[in-house]
Amino acid sequence: MQSDIEIAQQAKMKKVIDVASSLGIPEDSIEPYGHYKAKISLDYLNTLKGKPDGKLILVTAISPTPAGEGKTTTTVGLGDALNRIGKKTVICLREPSLGPVFGVKGGAAGGGHAQIVPMEDINLHFTGDFSAIALANNLLAAMIDNHINHGNQLDIDPRRITWKRVVDMNDRALRDIVIGTGGTANGFVRQDGFDIVVASEVMAIFCLATSVQDLKQRLGDIVIGYTRDLKAVHARDLQAHGAMTVLLKDALKPNLVQTLENNPAFVHGGPFANIAHGCNSVIATQSAMKLGEYVVTEAGFGADLGAEKFIDIKCRKTGLKPSACVLVATIRALKYHGGKDVKELNTEDLEALQKGLVNLERHVANVTKNYGLPCVVSINRFTHDTEAEIKLVTERMKALDVNVVLAEHWAKGGEGAEALAHEVVRLAERGSDMTYVYEDSDALWDKMKKVATKIYGAADISASAKVKQQLQTWQDAGYGAYPICVAKTQSSFSIDASLRGAPSGHVVNVREVRLAAGAQFIVMICGDVMTMPGLPKVPSAVKIDIDESGKIIGLF
């Protein structure tokens, strides 16, 4: 069996100029990065604003497992399938972070015969967007410490600096550090730490900004810390937002690549959904909707995380409204949620499947009832799936008035997802009545409680007196209308990653809260989730290499 990278390296790619031409984008409006990837001019995209929007399809999934579900693969396969049945379709995906590429999760270019290419470029440095985001973030960090070193006219309290440095790598040693040691020439000693780039507020701002000017405004609104008398200090107070915008102005242009079947894909921005809002850039999504009849996009991890934030943050802020939702699952993963060991998932086990289906059922209920979206369940088919297992899943979903479609795009590309494409078109043409989980007017604490009880099945939420007081302070300061962005484990509806299926009655503890004034949301950090991940015992990096001919090997 060929690996993903071997399949991708055999792809017959079109030049990116021709891919752009298929969308009606003129050659002078693209900026090629070699032959097969390019950025699209913002000036050109601004000319599309009067055009009608295509239908937006959201791809989400059950709670992820070691067995894998294939959400990105489904997004790509569905996009290819919609094009095959005559619907002009554009795919919108996030850019991969080098953290999981070299860690454990893997890349974000799809798999098998449902991939975007050039796969190696996309999974590695791509067009440099993440580097620009890290530089902008760290420029602000440097200017904070520089300001303090040169007299601290703003009276910033070094103990109350909230802005962290970032790096696009899993590196647990950088979570908590001390900077400024070595004497007065190195500034003031203080405690600091690093987040991964995808958790940076600059990343969130980058993906929510609608123009360069909006980007600059939001960067200026960043709160970096507080003075000794507890007044907020903003990036604009340090006069940092202009230079930060300069670093990001080219990165803000969406990236255009293609699928293995030469269909267009925008790949832009990359916040994780377990520690950030998990959606690709607003600019890419809105532009794709002007260029295609259908746009297929994904939200990170399960429907309790990525899809909730897609609805409650991205859609709330932009007016976007999905026409239908695809919920991805595998029978293997459902048996894992039913308690089966990961090594035994290839054997039929209706009892484990019966137990594990509660995870899928809760996600479906969230999508159809709490988000108000028509839904189809897409089962990524494996050769070990039995007819009895498929029948059980189909019957359980039928009770929820949701159809199940078996998809084989991993093996067959777009052809293997045509049945899914037809069901998506049927649902999209019916329309949706999208709803939010909470209202803007709800208090911040109540927003968190609604997400926990309605989406996670929790009985209640908890927090220390310090966290509750901080939320109340932000509420009183005018930030109460902001949506919330929950950072928690992706592996469970609870904050305990080991609890499979659909746990209920648990309490979600909010360990820490962060104000993202530029992104315009409040981050609720729950349980033991880390905004700087660590590498596993055997990271993917040990398998990645380059052979004597210069070909990359071992990259998935």
C-alpha cells in the first residue's frame, strides 16, 4: 500500500496559473510561489464583494481517537466529488502547524487519494504565513521588554504582563521560563513563557480580520498586560501595531493550491480548535464563496470544539451561515469510544459499537438541535467494517432523522464520495436555520455554562474565586459581549481525555482565562490542556528524512 506522500509525489499537478484561471482569477492577480502554489491579491478579492455567495458546507467530526476519523480527507474528497457532479466547488482548509507535523497528530493535507498538493510544501514551510505570524507576535513581546528597559513610561507592571512569545513547534521546556538573566544589559528579570504559534492571539486576529486595516485595528486592540494601577496596556500604546501589520500584510493574502484531481483549494491560517478557534481565515472563506457555487470547509477536531467555535465565533462575527454539515466518523473510532482496545478495532464487535455510538449521537444532536444545521453522517469506510456494523450505525442515525453515507474517497478520490456529494446538495438546497449556543447579551460565565451543559453534557462549571473575579472585571470593563473560546481536551466531551463515549453529569473546571481583545473573544482554559504542547516519546520527526535524490520521505 502506498503512503500518503508517495501518492502525492505521483500527482500530475496543473500550474497554479491554470488553477486560478478555472476560478476566473486573472494571471496578474496571483503571486506565484513556484509553479504550484500562489497568493491571491487582496485588491482583486475586493472586486468580488458584490457577487452572490455560494453555499457553505461545514465538515466536522466525532471526538477524535487514536484510530483516526479523516475529517480533512473527507473535506477534500467531498470537494472533488461535488466538482465531479457538476458543482463548481472550492475547498477551504487550515494550514498545518509544524508542531503536530513533527509531533504525533500528523499533517493537514488529507490522505490517500483525497489530498491537497504540493503536500510536502503545505505540511512544511508553505508560503511562510506562520513565520510572519510568529514574527509579529514576538516583535510585540520584544517591544514590551524594551519599553520597560528604557524607563517604562507606561508604568507597565512586569508581574502583570500577559503577552507570551510563540514558536511553531511542540516544546514543553518553553512553557514556563525566566528571561532577562545575565545582568542589567539584558533587561529586567521576569517570568515568561511560550505558546505554540497556533495559540497566538495574532493567529486568531489574522484569521478573523477582513482587511489590512481591520487587521491593524485589531492588532492595536491587543491587551499586553496592565499598569501598576491595573489599567490595560494595548499594543497601540507601544506603537507596535503598525510594524506588526507590515509583517503580516503579504501573509494575509489567501494561498491557492489544488487537490489531486486539480480542483482549487484555499489553505490559509491555522488556529487549533482545542486551544484556539479552529477555523481557516475569514478572507479565504468569504472569497471562496464569491468564486464557487459550493465551498467545503472544516472546523478542527470534534463538533463540540471546532464546529461550536465556527458557529459561535466565526459565523457570529461575519454573518456566515453554513447550508449543511457533514459529520465524519469511522466504525473503528466508534468502537474505540465503546471501550474497545485500539489494537482490536479491526474485529467485529457490535456491543462496543453500540456503546460507542453515543458519542456520534451527541455530536449529531448538537449539530441539528443546538446549531440548527441539516446533517449527514459520513462514514469513512474500512475493509474490516462489516455489514452488521454498518447496519447498526445506519439504524441508530435513522432514529435521529439523519442519513448515513459510506464514503470511499481515501481509496477512490472524488468518485468514492459522489453519494456524499449528492446528499450534501440535497440538504443544502433545503436551507438551514442556524442558531447560536448563547446570546451576545449573556454574561461571560453564563456563556461558558451554556456551552458546557448544552454541548458537553456537563452538570455544571467551576472555577477559582480569582478566575471568577477576573471574568467579572472584564464583564464590567465592557468585554461581556464577546464570545468565548474554550480550550480543552479534544478527546472527550469532558475535561478528562480518558473518558470516552458521551460522559454526562461532569463538572467542567475553568482553570485560567485570557482576554483576546484584538480577536474579540475570551479564552476559557479548562482542565489540563496546554497552549504549548510537548512532543511524544517517539515523534514523527524521527521518521522524516531526505534521500540521496533530494526526495522527502517519511512525511506520512
